[in-house]
Amino acid sequence: MTPEEKFQLLKRNTQEIVTEAELKKLLRDKEQPAVYLGTAVTGRPHIAYFNWVIKMADFLKAGFKVKLLLADLHGALDQTPWDLLQARYDYYSMIIPLMFKAIGQDITNFEIVKGSDLQMNKEYFMDVLKMATNATVHDCNKASSEVVKQTDNPKLAGLLYPIMQALDEQYLDVDVQFGGVDQRKILMFAREYLPKIGYKQRIEFMTPMIPGLQGAKMSASDEASKVDLLDDSKTVKKKLNKAFCEEGVVEDNGVLAFTKYVLFTLKGDRGEEFVIERPEKWGGNLVYKDYETLEKDYTEKKLHPQDLKGGVAIEVDKLLDVIRKDANMDIAKKAYSGML
């Protein structure tokens, strides 16, 4: 794969790269660059996580070393109970590799790093203090505003969150940090403040957010907005059947967004078509080779929301079946007692 081919693969389904020129240079100059994504061990991962798992698979295909930081300390800073951090880490480290298995991606060059293993050392703590002497309360609060749970009386923890996330780039020794566009303020914080304590800027890479099943962001804390990775077939069908999916409307339509960024990406890579099953009396099955044609039919009301939701439910269930077969339910119960 040429550097330009790698760039085009990485750019698909992205919202912003800061900067594209830096990424192109990196692909030309370095044989195996490194990228990381960090996720705090908070709520249970859901199907929107497939969006970034697929992008991490793109990085693997492009020859990157891919690191997943399971940020247990960041989870505590974002109100995960301290006594659950290990159990939550265990759950994430079990479920995320199964997501890669579900999409058929080899993970030879994929590494999981535990946040506290990286961050609990003298040098890291000294750099937290150094950055704290440069960063303002305003900038830290602004950076964390779309990521950390906000209250009328915010905790100091929320101000530490972006400082630590910036330093993770340095201590993981990566060239790129990748996240959803909701992370943009934190990623730009890292670009601004790492050089102030003598470290280089990294490339910041962002993908779109998949709306929840009821519009807005799909959230682990809102059961109605998401399909959990361990939901059974009946629950998957029920949740998608109740999903907000206004006829002819694309905006804030989580079902369409999942179809675009997850299902058609996977099917395109496999050379498969998306088949929506319908009774003959309603015109029979619909077969789509690309998302653009499906969206056109949807906006022109040739594809009914219930037919779309039924087709997506079948595809989601196929992905989750791989995960359900190998998931360790004891680990899940310890991490989310009373929530399963």
C-alpha cells in the first residue's frame, strides 16, 4: 500500500484531521507509525464503539502500531467509583478484542495499555504539575466540557482530565491520537500545551459521532439511546424497532448513521451487499451496493423506516452474536452489578 493509499484509507469516514499535511508526511517518512485511542472505563460499551473499532482496523491495515489506552484513572476522574475501576478495566479489555473479532480484523499489532500502569510514576506526575502551571482553569474546563460529566459545582477532577490525556500522547510514544469529534477540544488542548513543557505536537484525528437511537449522542448511561454489546436478539430487535427514525429525514438519525459508518464500511470491504428483507406484497427485498443509494431511497420515502430498522437489526445481531458467544459474563457482572 502506497502512502497515498494509506492516507485515503485513513481519511474515509473521518470528520477532521489536524493536520492532513502532517499525516501525509508521517506516512511518507515512517515505516510503522503509532496511534492511540483512549477510552475511560465508565459505562458499558455499545454498538457505536464499532465506529472507532473499524477506524482502528484501518490504522492496522495502514501499517500502524495501534494502542488502546483503557483509562481507569480517567474513569475515576469522570465519576466511576474507585472500587470498580479494576472490574471495569477487566470488562473493557475482554469486550473490545471481541469487537475486532466480530469485524474479522487481525490484531497482531494491537496493544491494550492500562492507564494507571502508564500514569503512576514520578516523571508523569511531575509533568502533570508542569502542565498545570501553564494551563488555565478556563482552558482545562473548556477542554473537558464535552467529555467529562458536568455539574453546577464541578469537581477539580474534570480539570485534571485534559492535562493527563495530553500527556498520554507523550508517554505512549505515539504519532497520532484518535477520537470522536466530541474530543476535539481536548485534542486541541494537547496540541497547544504539550509544546509548552517541551514535547512535540501530535496529529489529532477525529471521526463523526453516531447519534443515539433517540437522537443526540449514543450514550452508555442512557439505555434507550443504545444497543449494548451483550443485548440478546430479542432486545436488539425491540430497541431498534423503537428507535427514532423519522421518515425521509437523515439528520440525527442514529439508525442511518450506523448503517453508513459501520454496516456499509464493513460490507464494502468484504464486497457484500446490504439486503433488506421485505414481503413480496410490499415489493420484495431491497438490495443496496452503497450507502448513497440507500440514503436517496430513504429521503425519497421509497425505503420505509420500519424496513430499514428491521434490516439493521439483523446485521447488528450478526455482529453481536460473535461477541455474545465468547463474552465472559462473570466479568460483566462484576463490572456492572445490577445493570445486566
